[in-house]
Amino acid sequence: MIGVDVVSIERIKKMHDKFGQKAYKKFLNDEEILLIKKSETAAGFWAAKEAASKALGTGIGKMCSFHDINISKTNKNAPIISFSKKVHEHFKIKNAHVSIAHDAGFAIAIVHLEKY
């Protein structure tokens, strides 16, 4: 399954400017927030979580919330995506891959899921 999402970096920046860390807490966990140094990164994480939910075929909602999807990074700064135990087991996720990019005011993410 594949999911893709694109988001305006300015949209995420305005949300953070208006609500501060509360804005990030709506879609990021504490460890993810520590990785955010620029609006581009936050927008990329938003896009990755939206793309993951689309790959699952649900979108963000009751079956899979923003907090059921986790983004971390390797030692070389490459993104890693993982899921809560509930989502991992329900959707039978074997492997998950994510790619995030940003340019010209937009962040885009693609998520590929392999299921059992």
C-alpha cells in the first residue's frame, strides 16, 4: 500500500506561530517535537503521518490518529516511520518505509507499507 501527502510549510508555520507547542502536540509526540528545528521538518512530519494514514486506507481519524504514527530518524538523519501496537497489529504491517522532502514552500511525503 502506498500513501502520499503534500502540505504547505507556511500552513504549519502559521499554526505554530499562533498556538506554539500546543500546535505540535496535536500531531507529534514529545520525542518527535525534540527533532523539530524548522517549520519544514514539522511540515514533513505532518505530511508523513497523513501519507501513512492514506496508505492504511483510513485517513487520520478513529482507526488511526496522528499519535498512532511515529516518526524518528536514523544516525544519518533519514526518517523512520513506525506505528502503535494497536495499528501495527490491526493492519498487519510487516514493513513501513517513508520518504520526506521539502522545496518551494511545500513538504511532501510518501509512505509504502508491506502487510503480512
